[in-house]
Amino acid sequence: MLIEWRHLDLGETCGRCSDTGANLWAVITELGQEHRFDNVELELENTILPPERMDESNIVLINGVPIDHILGEDSPFGGCSSCHDQSGQEQQCPDAESGRDFLKGIPEATLRSAILKVLSRY
């Protein structure tokens, strides 16, 4: 099982992405302590994106599939609300421009549900 977290890091990770990363590692640790990964080869990938791929930031994929697709729901947490480009100018991501509501980061419960759903296929 490959779990990939994609995010921007332009010298400092924003609060939303930091929260998602912390939540993801907490869930992985918890599931490991519950022995959920005992019969599964687990690979973790932390992908730091360049500014031109901002629309892919704060996304978690399992075996290449975004977790919102795994759970069959629209994701209110993909993409950054704002970041700075290489020149230091603030940018708005496409999701923020569309006026979508944002959670602080991808919640632990959502991450856990997606991982358990994929694990049930093994």
C-alpha cells in the first residue's frame, strides 16, 4: 500500500498542510499500533510540490487514488487556500477562488476511513 501526501513547502508548510500531515502520521501510527498493517507492505511518500502544481497541494492518495474518490465523496479539503509563489507574491488556489468552504486540514477520521477501506481489499 502506497500512501502519498502532496503539498507545497515554500520554505514553510502552511497550517492546513501541516495539520493534514500531522493527522496523517497520527492515523498511520495508530493503525500500526492496532496491527492493521501487519500483512501489508506500507510505503509512505511525502511529495513536495513546486508552486506551479499548487492545485495538487494538500491531497492524500492511496495507491495513486485520491481519498475523496476512495470514499466516494466530494472533498472539501483539497488544494491550498493561499500560498506564496517564488517571488513572494500571495496566490489564491483555484479551490479558494471558487468560494468553497475549507476545513483546517484533512481530518483524522477521514484519513482513517479511507485507509481502512483500502485495507479491507487486501
